[in-house]
Amino acid sequence: MKFPIEIKFKILTFVNQFSATDSTGKLMCYVKQKFWKLKEHVNVFADEAQSQLICDIKANKVIDWSAKYTFTSPDGEVIGAVARSGMKSLWKAHYEIFDADDRQVMQIREVNPWVKFFDSLLGEIPIIGVLTGYFLNPQYLVRNMDGESIFQVTKSRTLLEGKFKMEELRDVEETQDMLGFLSVLMMILLERRRG
């Protein structure tokens, strides 16, 4: 993976869909959430034509704030999972990342929950709500189990679309790059609903 990665999604759509590009501008993936599903189901494709599936993401529970989302390859092999820590995530985003053997290997933490709070609150006010994306930008850190920051994810200043930037803070194995990236994609989908 070539960092930083830019993740962009359209704000005015019925289904969640976004794309990720690497530092060279090359499309890494196109993500589309299945519509009208009781259990979350997200497909990650290699292209916008949705002709090549990279990963399938499914929740283990029906509409639950502490669900676990499992990543599987097109041939059904488990890559890993991410789970929102229910009570801990009420105020400040808190996710746990698991490898293919279901061992926790990383975690995602929101840096400042007040930013998201005001973004969500002011976002409901006409005219002002359109401008919040320009000056209120949540930030998240992905850390390993030793507490070392591996990735930083920041919502960028934009008006008419959602844009996040994922930066690598230290070198990690390619499998952890992919697991961290997929976990960030799912976290963005879930946190987007909260503001």
C-alpha cells in the first residue's frame, strides 16, 4: 500500500459508497454497502464497475452497536475482523481489530470526541450544517497492542463530500496494512452515521 490513502464518499446518496486512492492517485477500492439488509453487509471491489470483489464484510448481529464485522476474501477465507466496543464507543469511538485467528492485534481510538459532537450538533442547523465539514474534522489513531500509533485517520476539510486521509506512522507487515485499512473503512461507515 502506498500511503497516504485518500477515502472519499458522496454525502447525498441512499446507499453508503465510497472510493479509496493511494498516494499516486490509483484507485485501490470501491466500497458499496448493501441496501435494506438487517445485518450489515459491505462489498469492497477493485473497481467502480464492481467487476472484481476484493473483500466481503458482514456483521455477526442484526443492527447492534457492539457488532463484530468479519472480513473475508472472495474465496471465503477469513482475513480478520473489527468490532465496536459497545459502551466505550458511546462517547468516544473505540474499535478492536482482530486477525484471522481472532486475536486482537490493533485498536482504533478517536482523538477528540468533542469535534464529532459539535460536527453532529451543528450539522443539523440549515446553512451552518453545510459548513461544519470545513472546520470540524474528527481524527482517529490505530494502535498496536503495545500502544504504539500505526496509522492516523483524519477527516479532511470539504464542503460537498466526505473525505478522509489515512497516513502510516510506522512500518508494519503487509497483512496488518490490509487489516488496518479494512477496519478503517468499516469504522468510517459506522462513524459517519454518528456525525
